[in-house]
Amino acid sequence: MADFGKILLLLGGVLVVAGLVFMLLGRSGIPIGRLPGDVVYRGKNTTFYFPLATSILISVVLSLLLYFLGRFRR
């Protein structure tokens, strides 16, 4: 059970850091979340938002980062 607690604390710390990064990116003028390719539908009473291009960009950046970390670790 102690290992599970450590994992939860680690995940919480990662979420806090990710939240801070996204807050800083939002204030810096980088259009994360408003890229061409992000789907936004605004109806009369509903709004549907799907950040497709942003998801792909974050996936590519994280994949490259983890790839390089893995290469340097050997």
C-alpha cells in the first residue's frame, strides 16, 4: 500500500507541473489549444471542443523527449 501512495504523490506532482507549464504557455502567447486543426463547434446551447492538432503536437514532443532520454540513459 505504501508503493501505491508514492505513485499517487508522483502523479500529483506531475499534474501540478503540467498545469503550471500550460498556464505559462497560455500567458506567453503560444496558441496551445487554439491551433489550426483543433475542432470547435458552437451550437445554440452547447459547445464541443476537441483539440486534435494540439494533442498531436504534444504527443510528438513527448515522444521525442522520451526517445532522447532513453538514448542518453544507455
